[in-house]
Amino acid sequence: MELEDFYKNKITVLYTLMEPDNSGVKIKIHTVQFLLLIKTGEIMKGLLKKLPPFAPDYSGVNSVFYELGGITIINGADGCIGNVTGYDEPRYFEKKGHIFSTGLRNIQAIAGDENILLKKIKDLPFLTQVSCLVLMGTPTSAVIASDHKGVAKLLEEELNIPVISINTTGIDGYEMGAQKAFLALAKRFVKPSSQLGSGVNIIGATPLDYWGRRQIDSIVNGLTAHGVNVRSCWTMEGGMKAIENTLNGEINLVVSVSGIPAAKHLEKVYGMPYIIGVPVGEEDTENFANILNRKDKNVCSEKKLFKEERSERRKLEKLFIEKKDIAAPVVIAGEQIWANGFRRFLSCYIDFSQISVVSFFQMNHQEMAPQDVYVNSEDIFLKTMKKKNPATIIGDPLYRRLIFSSSNSTYVDVPHLAVSSRLYWNHNKIYVGEKIIL
Amino acid sequence: MEKIDALSLSKLVTSLKKRTVFLNKKGALHHCPPSGGGWGVVRVACLVPEVEILFVIPMGCGRHGAIASFANQTVDKITYLLVEEVDLVSGNHLSHLEEAMKLLIEEKNPKGLIVCSTCMDDLLGSDYESVERFIEEMYDVPIRHGKMNPILSESKKAPELMIQKTIYEFWGTPLDLEKKKKNLNLLGSFCDLHESAEIIEILNKMGIGLKHISRCKSFIEFCDMENSMANLLICPNGIVAANHLDSQNHQPYIEALQGFCEEEIDKAYREISVFLKEELHLETYKSVYKNHCERVKKIFKGKTVAVGSTINARPFELAHFLTTLGFEVAYIVAKAIPQWDVIHVKWLELHSPKTLVLPNLDPKLAFCEAPVDRVDYVFGLDVLGIFETIYLIELPFDEQLFGFGGAVKLIERIEKAKPFCGSLSEKIYSANLVI
């Protein structure tokens, strides 16, 4: 029973997420069934037979800080940085980022690397001219427990620039790293203000989700057309100045799970309200605009954005969906907040309960519908698909590899950079904002 | 140029030692652009036919190889077992490994399995050996262990060297010397020789076959290579494998490193000739080569060149060859000066003293917003990002030039080169360099 004890917590949580309406007794039964599956080898957690490993946490951190004019240092052997520069950072050739590897080698790892690390960083040119210095860990530095916090403190004292250490390990997903990075920005760089100003800050946009320049423009243009003043976009527009002046805005719009802890922090410390959600489609954009313009400080959840009535515009959106052969039941596989937005877009035509969000990435409990599923392995993803038997699947093209051998579902490709990396990052689709192009 | 610490050849010559000299400062951070690569851990492991690859990795370590393998059509051979922090602390990832190996063998029925671990397991001292032997005995499927551990880069056990040894560890006991087949195995390269290589014809005429792992259709065919009479080491990364096969399988190797200079090509053929105890008739090929070299000297005279490290060639040897063709080698971007390139560095010091050498990972390269300098030709994608140029000459890892024919092919490529007008990023991404 050793294995059972080991997995007990994880599987209970997993199944609670999968079927939140179930009674405790049912959960227990499922838990036992689950353990049996693991023991017989039917479910192998962490085994990727068809999919690539997803973007790791340090890629998430880099993605947040990339445009902020700082220097990013990854403490590891050079392979780790290869992921970031070559596979998770589509902006690399547009704007060369200052990102470095410490080139950690065996002897340093054995003898302790903090002094060497300090020296290597201090030898870097232009250090005092940058907005900040970010130091993060990798699997190797995690194993040897490098004291990044201590090194950051020493460097900050000596260099007189903000030095932030972010506790990444290369074991978690990108969204965990991005959350830590956005939170660090909120804690370290937002300038206090006695009174909130006006306008909206978008929080949580990095290319690792769906956020290329065109997607951001689509959201911003849509909201602006309805009279919303979009002040900044953490962290793809406005740079460090925009972060510092966050409190000159009045409300935050959180567009990904990665941005939630930072928004919560700003609400807790400065009383700055936030809405979680991504506007998808014309009506949805108008709904968002109305709420943002109303400055309704009680709105904290996108669930309040649903409208039952059908407008003329909705009828046009319905036509668009019909043309794409999107039929119920639908599974949207992707980042939760975007997927929720897309579900709202589809719900003019398909019953809400017939659209499920399935994600390999962290999901926020409050934003989950009863039919939504968090998956942490290919096997569970497949079993979920079997159970839901969707007529339409919307998700990253690489998920096709898991599904299409035995499925007649219609598949709508929506590339998610954290999954398929550079294989599809030059796509022309727009799946947020007023004008959707699929 | 003020910002970059370029090294002069005269300074480099004074630091040359018997062992490899690494050019990147030990105490400096590394700038690692997407144009670096060519290590080949995933690529080499995937060369073995009918064998599955299982990477036991944290999420961050397998991503580049996985994405690149999609483009390389090798994705279906590779499985990833992601490890979690709690598993590493408790050592439980080895239990998961056991399950994963069973699953893989039962589902895919491979002829062999390569399990690859990473830097983390090097530091933890994880005992893969016992788990692998246990499963090997249980299923009677050979399992070999490879490592993708850049933490050992620049050492004698660097991953790009060791993975080449790993794949040949599948071989068992070879035939007795007198029963050996009249074949030579190509060692060190990612692919078979380019058709321009005259050695194929020369050996064929002598009744000797030339084998490369990439041509093997089955595991049995691959294992049959152990019965070849010798290995032909054509790329430096195969040196550990060559020594291993020499000592463990009694299969000697001929050091015939690919090169473009006349002396290098002559040396390679001399080694082959000595081993075969037969004279090789190279006159025709050599004469074509010489004619080409002489003909283009006037055309190339005074044209400036930057030679990079992301090429399927040795940067200093290539710089030597280009200088003999009349080029003015302005820059060489390199990682190291291995023993076999010392002779070329010394030659360049005498014949091209103005050449500057840049360490390929120099952090200052990241701060160069504008190109460092302008040259007429760049060789390799890593220098394309550093220098402004007219012509890009590629020597990709998926094409193995060799001998006089290889050099002629390169000369023709330079002559026919059209001004580079494409996208640097697209070029780099399509080259799939990292794996």
C-alpha cells in the first residue's frame, strides 16, 4: 500500500477537480479505481508519448521580464537556456534580450557556486544601466540548493539596482514561473499611490499563452472602440514605466492564470479591483467594456459576464461558428482564462454545459465550471476525451496526436506556444478581441 | 568592436597546450543564442533502428530536443518521463522509470531501449544501472544508458562525445579477426557521406564496403556493423566511441578526420592506406581538387570571411583552407581549439595574422545591437547573427562532406552562392541545430 499512500492526496485532489459535484463517497471509489489503473500501468503519470514537455517555469519568468529592459540570468548548464532562447521566446530576433546562462559545471556544483556566480554576474558589462536583474534557478541549481536569494541580496547592495531572485526549478510549468514573476513585479515595482486614477491595466500577457502583438491589439482595439482607456499591458506594452504607474489606472483585467496572484496582491494592498477574463467576440468585448467603464468594483469574476439575451451581433457570431463546423459537445483544450472566454463566445450557439475546458496547466478553482477538467497526463487526457466524446475539439495542433487516431471529432487548431513552441508560432489566427480569425 | 574581447592568433598560440583549449572564459556568463547547437544527443540516439529512447527529465530539459524532433521526423521514437520534485527527493523517479520501461517495451516491442538521464541525476548519483539491468533481464531487451548532461561540457565525458559511445554499446561480441567482414564503419557523423566523397568509389573498387548507422534498416543490420574490420573516425565527436570499440570490441579505428586542406585530406587517406596496407589511387581526384583551388584563387582573393562554430567542419581547419583559396579570414567564432586543430592555428598565425578569434559564448555579444563588422561571406548560422554579410555558406550537420570531392563541393557552393536575403530566424529554426 505504499504507492497508494503516496498518491492518495494527489489523486483525491485530481478527482475533486474532475468531478466537483460528486459526494465524498464517490470520490473515494474513484480514487481506488485510479490507483488500480496506475498499478496496472494503464495510467502513467508524467509519461509523454505523443506530446513534447511543455514550457518550463523559467521560460515563464523570462517571458514576463523580456521587454522590461533588465538582464535575466539562468543558473544552470547551457542546455536550459537553449529552451528559452530557441524555443519559448518568439521575440528573440525582433528584440535581442539580455539573457544569460551561468554555464554551471560539475565542479562548481559540487564545490558550491555562489561566489563564482557573484563574480560572473559582477563582470557583466552595463549592469548599472539596466532596470533590474533577475536570477532564476534550473533543475541543476535546485539539486545543489543554490542560494539565489542570498546572491540577489548581496548584488543589490553592491550594484544599487533591483535584483530579483525567482525560485524556479525547471520542473514546474511556465504558468508557475510567470505567476511568480508577475507577483514579484507587483511587489517590487508598483509605486504606491494614495488614490487610484482611471483606465485599465491588462495583466498576465506573455507570448507563452496566446499573446502575440496581434492578439493584444485585437483586445485593446476592441475595448478602446467602446470607450475603455487601456493604460498598459503587463508585460508586453509600456515597459517598466507602465508597471510602476499601475496605480494610475483604476481596474485590472487579468487575461491568464499567470496574472491572478499579482492582481490579487494589488487588490489586497492597494484596493485595486480586477476582472478575470478575456473578451472574445463582439458582444463579449462590449460586455467587458461596459463593466470596465462602470468601474464596478465588486466584479471579480468573469462568470458575471454571461448574458442570456441574444443580440443581432450574436446571430452573426452564431453564423461564424456554424461555418466552422463547431458542434456540441465541445472540448476547449488550453489555458483556462482564454478557454473560458472562447466558451462564452461559443455559448450563443451551443449550450454552456456542453462546452468543457480541459487543461494541462494550472486551473483556478473559482473559474472552473462543473464540467471542466484538469489533466496531468496524456492518459488522463485521453480518458477524459473518451468520456466526453466531443464532436469538436479546439486546442493546440499537437493535441491532435493524442486524439485523432480513434476520433471523428472536428478539430480547430489554436496554437498554444507553451505546448507547440516554434512549430506554429507564425500562425495568422486571432482568437481574442472583437474580430476573430480562425 | 570595442565591446568584444577578440583574441589575436599570436596570443592564442602562446596558450596552446597538449589538451583542448577552451576559449570561453571560465568565470564569465554565457550568451547562448538559438544559433548554437550541433551536440546531437537526441539526433544520435535516434539513429539506432528499432530502438526506443526514453528521456527521464524535468520539464525544462527535454523541450528543445522534443520540439526539434518533430521537425526531424524522429518524434515517434522518443518518450519523456517527467520527474517531479517530490520524486527526486524520495528517489521515486526510479520506480516510475521501471514502470515506464515496462510500458514502453510491452506497447512498442522495441529491439532495444536507450534511457537518457540529465545533469540532475549526475549530481544525485541515481542508480539507473540496477533498474535497467532488472528490466533487461525481465524482458530480454537490451537497455543502454545515455546522458544529456551539459554540466559535463568541456570535459572528457561531454554529452556529445558520450552519446556516440552509448549507441555502440548495443554491440556484443564481434566475430574473430579472420571472420571479419571487409567493411569500414563511419564514426562520429550524424549522417552518411555525401555522394561527392570519392572514398566510396575508391573503397568499392577495392571490395571494401562503407557503412553508416543511418543506412541500417534494422537493429540486426546495425549490430552487424560490429563485424566490420575497422571504424573510420571522420568527425571528432566519435573519438570516445572509437576508443571504446577499440578496447572493448577489438575493433580498431582509423583517424581520418574530415577536412578541406590538402594536407588534412592527404593525412586521412594516408591513415586509411596504412591500415589497409594498400596504396590508394587518388591522383584523378586530387588533380580536380587542385584545379578548382587554383581557378578560384583570383575570384576569392581579398574577400573577407567570418567562420562560425555551428558548422559541420572544424572552424580553424576551414579557416586555413579558405586562406589558401585567397580569402581574408577576418574572424573565427569558436568554442575551443582541440588538439588536432593546433597545427591550423599555428599556420593561420603565420599566414593570416590579422585574423581575430571570438569565443562563441562571450556575454558581450548579447549587447551588440548593430553587427560587429561587415564581411563578404559568413560560414555558419551563428556568425550570421553577429556580422553583416552578403553571402551565407552553410555546412549543415545533415550533410557529411569528405575528401577532395567534399572540398570541391564546398568551392562550388561558394562560387554559386547568391546574396543572402532570407530571414535569419527562419534559417536558424529550420536548421534544427540544438539536438
